[in-house]
Amino acid sequence: MKKNRKLAGVIFENICRFFTIISLIAVVLILGSLFLKGKGLITWEFLTTEPLDGMTKGGIFPAIFGTICVTVLMIIFALPLGVASAIYLVEYAGTGFLARTIRAAVNNLAGVPSIVFGLFGVGFFILFVGRNIDKVLQTGLLFGQPAMLWAAATLGVLVLPVVIVSTEEALRAVPLSHREAAYALGATKFQVVSRVVLPQSLSGILTGAILSVSRGAGETAPILFTGCAYFLPRLPVVTIPYLNIPMINPLDQFMELSYHLFIMATQSIDAQATRPIQYGTAFILITLTFILNLSAISLRIYFRRRHKR
């Protein structure tokens, strides 16, 4: 019996190793194919100039800039809301009916197709929130139109379940004895959460941020109707009056790498001429996502080491 169990364990381990190797080979083949077919186009000019001639020539800098901006805004929207929701579910809500309902809603939200989030963004953020802000402020059609702000908010809703679930797991990983010791010293609930629980779960919270970047940076459907532009060589930047300081304009439309790739592959005036640009854009998108993830991982390692000290 013992030999059979050991043999079954070895077989299962080898099966898992086999499928892991297959997955790694697939990733290497995809990245290698993109690099080999697009490396001839990836130059400094390609990375720093705007597209020309119906996107059949030129570079992709506006798309790179827009991708970074909308991803950062997405994190600003999703991270505080997701962390606050997770803190409420773990530390305050308990196991009652309301908590079970919220968890069920979060789980269901994680399974909604991304195109539904795009339609939700148009209906709620643009037509409802934006148009009502315009009516209240009498600004004409300023907020009630597709913009980077609404695209980032839509992506924030898309990745919200990822942030909530990962933060919940990080909060539950903090030993109960640490909470009880803090209560024994006279700490309030807020002090326990802010000074004991959150510092220990910070690395797990940053893990949620990493996963949300991976999920949101390459999405196309949620931003399809909420802010992306087909061809916008200029950057979504505005100069602050009297100070002459440039800043990102969240109420402007923008170009984005995944949408740029989608348009070139499906609606280009000459799909064959843009094929190398498509490969180069796809490789840059994956590289940019990797860099954003690497930045978040570096922060997570830093805070983890700082907490251990």
C-alpha cells in the first residue's frame, strides 16, 4: 500500500511537471515569435514618435503613453476601494447575511465578460454620472463623453474582484493572536487594523495590485467605447493656466496599445503593410505589462523586507 501511494505521488508530480513545462514552452514560443517578427521595427524612433499615414508608418508613443496613464489611473480607482471593501468583509462584516451577499456579488462580478463592463462604463459613468455632472456644473458636454477618466474607472471595476479577493487572503493570513495581543494592550479596532493588520498584509495587497495590472493593462473591450481613440497622434496633456505646468488631462481621449493593435489587425487600410507593426506593438505591450508588474513586485519585496526588520 505504501509503495502504491509513493508511486501515485511520483506519477502525479511528473504529470504536473509535464504540464508546467508545456505552459512555459508555449509562453516562450509566443514571446519569441512576437520578438522575431517585430524586432526589425522596434527602434527608438518607433517608440518615441506618433503614427503616420493611417497607422501604416511611424511609431506608437501616444499608445504607450496612454496605456501607462490609464493603467495608473485604474490602480488609483481600484486599489483603495478594493482594500477598503476587503477590510470591511474581514474585520467588520463577520459571517452574516450581508457579508455573504457581498462575497457572492464579488465572485459573480469576477465572472462577468469584459465587454459587459465596457457597456456598463458607457451607461453608468458616461451617460449617467458624466451627463449629470455636466447638468449640475453647466459645463456643456465635458464629463458626459468618452474620456480617459471613465475608461480607467471601467477598468477599475473590472479588476476590483481581483483586488478584493487577494486582499482578503492577505488579511486572513495575519495570525489572530496578533489581533488579540493588540486588544489586550488596549488598542481600538481602528488601531488594530491600521497598525497591526495592514502593515503585515501589505505585501499581499501589493500582490493584488500586480494581478490587477496584469488583468487590466491588456484589456480592450472595457475601453472600446469609454475613451479610446482610433487615431490620436497628440498626447492627452493639458497645460495648467498661469503656471505653464503640463499635466495629464483625464477628460481627454487617448490611444492605447491593445486597442491600437486591435484596430490595425481588423480595420487597417492595409493589414499586410501593418503586420510588422502589429507584432512590434504586441511585443511592446507585453514588455510594458512586465515592467509594470516588475515595479509592483519590487515594491512588494521592499515592504516585506521593511516589515521583517
